[in-house]
Amino acid sequence: MYEALENIDSKERAGEPPREHLLGQFRTEAEAIEAARLARERFMSTASEDFAWWIVRFKGAKLARWIADSSSDKEFMLDLRSGQLVER
């Protein structure tokens, strides 16, 4: 199982931890990434000044397999051999 998460760091709540929202749990990584991309598109259409990021990971894992944020249109994946983020 994979899970997609959305995190929002609100300018109005400076100094407080980001809000984390579980977008759902999915059977495949591709389904989880699609859900995260849709959430990102919705967030970007709001023209919010908050900073947000989305991750896809194995359920309960500490390492993300896919990462994107609101500061650019780039997406990243974790190269498990090197431990480095690589652009997708």
C-alpha cells in the first residue's frame, strides 16, 4: 500500500507545525502519485501564499518515493541506491 500526503505551511500560522493531510491510501504508486498531482493542481489554482508539499510513500514509511512542492513544477523521486533525490 502507498499513501499520498499533503503538507501545508501556513503564513498565518507562522511558527506552528505544518498541517499534514492524508489524501488516501492506494494499491499502486501510480495511483498515489496521481492523487497527489490532483491535490497539487487544486492548491496551485488557489493562488495561496502558503507553502505546500506533497509526498508519496509506502504506508507508514519515513522515506518518500515521490515529492513535489508549490515552489516549482518539478517532481522528485528517491534513488534508493544513492539516497539522493533525482528529478523525475
